[in-house]
Amino acid sequence: MNIVPLGPGFAAELRDVTIAEVASDDTAYAAVRAAFEEHSVLVFRGQEVTDESQLAFSRRFGPPEVTKVGSQGTGTHFVILTTIGEDGKVVPADHRLALRNKANQLWHTDSSFKRVPALTSVLSARIIPARGGETEYVSTRLAFERLQPALQQKLKTSFAWHDYAHSRGQIASDLASPEERAALPPQCWRLVWKNPVNGRSAIYLASHAYAVEGMDPAAGKELLDQLMDAATAAGTSYVHTWRGGDVVMWDNRATMHRGRPWPAHEARLMVRTTISATAADGLETMRPPSRQAAE
Ligand code: OGA
Ligand code: MN
């Protein structure tokens, strides 16, 4: 396996390894897992991608999420991100599907609004527009390391509230449906996720975050905005331009990502598998102290 660095201090392409090998071979998995802990975003090119091969690869890293109510693929292990409607045609720009894709264009980490957040997401492109539609990543680990020590210390003992309805509300007030709101109550997580393998800390932040526990709403929002700006500073991102056969996986504990726009009339179809975080990934350290015993 060859590791070719891609981004400014994070993200790497893995060559001479296939997702099928990772699925079936412990040594290949161990090498890829180590690269994942180190580089946070991994790119595999030229893969034979099917739903089955993607899921078999993903399962290596932990338990796959079941897709939530209101998303395409609900009840399965796949999230389908597309603007292709049921009639096979690309939906208009104001359609719910298009607005949901727009919400994915806000900087975020996946599943911070769920009762169990995600370790990693694995994404493949099945239909790629001629231009646009890239996926952009930043390292919230490198962002944490750029912060002043006093702020680093404060964040290590701070907790933020995450709500799916909050991020969707930034696109349209009713984009999160009543069923989604009922299924996805706000969650509170530490603002720093420390990687238990290498001890490096990352800001745990997303478009879903709306408040800081114990801070008044305006001051909390100001802190979240400040962190969002710091984490997404110009020149710190890796932009992935999709080709057929690409599989990209990222560490939701140590990165944020966003989709990039593409011409509204063009089709795009992405398939995501998402792996829940477990205690071995540092999950228990993320809960507010009052909840650690209760859950
Ligand atoms: C995702 C996501 C952005 C994109 O799959 O979680 O945010 O580029 N995707 O489609
Ligand atoms: Mn996402």
C-alpha cells in the first residue's frame, strides 16, 4: 500500500489497495485503519463500487448506521444523496431533494445530531456532473492545533448542542419534517474529540451545532461562529473532484466537509455508508458528565 498525501497536512490517497481487500483481509484493514487515524480523509481510486462492496468495506470499521427517517434509503444501511426524482428526472431547484443537497453544502460532520454519532462516512459517486459537485474537507484536528492554548483549554471542558432541525433551518424553516424532529432530539457533545489512538484532539463542530452548554445563547453562538471560521480558514481545505470508481472515507471526529454546488439541471448521485462511533473510538469521553452514567 502506498500513501500519497493530498491536502494541506491531512487527506491521503491510498494506492495499491482495494476496498475488496480491506473487506476480506485483516492485514489490509489494519494498514488502512492506521492511515485513517493518521490522515483523517482517505481516497481510493479505480474501485469496483457496488452497494455490497461498499458496505462490506465499511463494516470493517464498526457498526453501520441505519438510515434515518426522511432520508432516501431510510431503514437500510445506505444514504442516497441525489437530485434525481422518482420520475428519473432532475428535480427543480426549490424541490425538497435539491434543498437537502443544499443543506449538505454547509460545513458539517455527519451524525453529530444522532444519539450515537459517526466514526466514519464512506462515500462513492455513482453519477457525476460534468462540472462542480466536488466534496470539500477541512481538518478540525489541525484547526484545534492552530488555536491559542487558552482557547484549547476552554474547549476541552465545553459542550455544544447539536440539532438536525437547526442546520436544515438555515436552508428552509420547514426542511426538517415533524417526523425528523420527533426522531432526532438535540444532542450534547464535548467540543473536542480526542483520538484515543494518537492522543490528538480535534474541534467537534458542525452546521448542526447551535448552542454551548452553560453559555448565554448569543455568546455561545459567537464562540461557535468563531470556531467555524477558524476551522474553515482559506487555504486549509482539500477539495475532492470525483471520478467514477472513487471511494472517499473520512473521520467524522476530526474533519468537517461540505458538498460543492453544481449546475442545477445536471444529475448527481452519491451513496454513503456511515459507521457509528464506539467506546474504542472515544465516544464515551464525548458525553457530558451528567449523562455518562445515564446512557
Ligand atoms: C455526505 C455529504 C456532500 C456531497 O455524504 O455526508 O455531506 O458532496 N456529502 O455530496
Ligand atoms: Mn455529510
